[in-house]
Amino acid sequence: MELYAKSIEKRLTQDTKAKLLRQLEESMEIFTSAEDAEICKLLQKYKESLQQESFRAEQKTLRKHLEETVRCAENFFKYTVITLKRNINS
């Protein structure tokens, strides 16, 4: 028996989708350097999914959810260190 971390999500309203697209645009303006290319690709992919209305979160098992959480935390700390180094060297 597999345990699920999240239940299937509902569709987004047009207002919510418009708000998310505006926030994505603002976020994409922040990440402009070559070191941020991976983040930009991810944000662009998410934006395209929202625009095509194909965004629908899959129901994840607890194991996959925990693996994703660890991966996100690792990326967060990696980019935090890069940002801190940039600020120190500036």
C-alpha cells in the first residue's frame, strides 16, 4: 500500500492564474545572470504550463514528495551560497 503526500489539486481560477503569471514575470526579471539559467528555464517551463492550461499537479507518493523536498532544499542552499558569495565579492 502506497501512501500519498498530497491529494489531487483543483484547477486554477483565471484570476489566480493571471496573478501567478504576473508573479512569474517579476521573478524571471530577477534571475538574469548566466548562473541563473537553470532557474530561468524552470520558471519559463512553469509559465508555459500555466498559459497552456496544462498545469495539473500529479498525485505524489510520500517517498517522491520527500525526495522532491530534499532536492528543493539542496537547490535553495546552493543558490543562497552563490548569492551570498556575490554580495561579499561586490
